[in-house]
Amino acid sequence: MVAIKKILLPAVAAPALVLGACAENYAAEGALAGGAVGAGVAAITGEDIATYAAVGAAAGALAGYFTDKNDDCDGWYRRDDRRYLDDDCRGDDRYDRYF
């Protein structure tokens, strides 16, 4: 049963990576890199690879989520049915009245 879960993990993660390509941050890329680093550390130390990969992926996704891809003003975006202005728009003449 455990082997089946390990086999299904990449199948579940792949669609998330495809959707992450459209994001304005590096959450998907961070999860991929963190998972690889976690699996590598587990392989070297002889620990459970799946656990270390999952923890590494979570840490990488969290770090990547807070990293903006382009540092350009991306304008308005929606989250939780509310509109937000990208923080990189500070100093942009088009959005001065919002800051």
C-alpha cells in the first residue's frame, strides 16, 4: 500500500506544477526544488525519503510563494473575491492614488 502512495505522488504533483507556470511567484518551482533537496538529504542520512521530500517541498513552496517573479508592476489581481494591487506598483504614476 505504501508503494502505491509513493507512485501516485508525482501524478498528483504534476498538475500543480503545470498550473504554477502561470503564477506570479515561484511556489511550484520552490516545491520542486525543496522536494529534491529533501529527498537528497534523506538519501544521504538514511532517513525516510518520502517524509523528507514532503517537508522539503512544503518549505520550498512557502519560500517560493513570497518571491515575486519579475519585480514589475503586475497591476490588479483577485484573491478571495477581493481585488489587490501588486506591491511592485508603488511609485508607478498610474497607481499613486492607491498608496
